[in-house]
Amino acid sequence: MNPNLARLQPYPFEKLRALFAGIEPPAHLKPIRLSIGEPQH
């Protein structure tokens, strides 16, 4: 395998998951769905 693969940075969604780890939204607020792709009706 290419030895430079270890130098790659994490994917953006992996970074977001790490940033949001342990954060809980306020229970009294409705979630805002941020879907990517086809509309979710």
C-alpha cells in the first residue's frame, strides 16, 4: 500500500462527528434536519 495514506486528513464528516461528540441538543427544541441529497418530504 501507499505509505503516504497515513498522511491523509480525516474526512469532513469524521471531523464533524468528533466536534459534536458529547453535545446534546436542548430537549424542548425540534431538530432541524439537514439532509443531503433528495428532498425528505
